[in-house]
Amino acid sequence: MLIIKCAACRNKLWKYDKIGPGEVLRCHKDRIQKMFNHEIRGHKIHCPCGREIGIDKGSCYKMIAKSFTYRGSKRNS
């Protein structure tokens, strides 16, 4: 389980169940366990500090590299 945070202000955004060893390129909405703070403006996801974190693509959020950080462990199966 990963905790996704804003890279600018370190504010927690959501808790995400990552499957596989790869990078976090997109977050599937059905794997988000808990939402903390975020704002949706049109099709873009923003941190409350104003930084753009990702783009809403329907079933997932396409993440913007270097706009977020994460901590935790990834699931291998």
C-alpha cells in the first residue's frame, strides 16, 4: 500500500494499492483505498496547494512525473 503525497507541500493525497514492481504512471480509481486531500478542476487533479498532480482519464488518473512522491510497499502479484 502506497501513500501518494504532493511533492511541493508533502500533503497526503490518497492511499493506493500498487500491483507490480514498476513506476507509478497511473493510479486506477478502483485501487484507491482512501482519499485524503485533492481538488478536481475539469479533468485535472490538483493538490490543495495548487500543484497539478494528474489528469483524470476515466477509470484512472494519469500521474504527472515529479509532481508527487510516495512511500510504502508495492504488491508483487
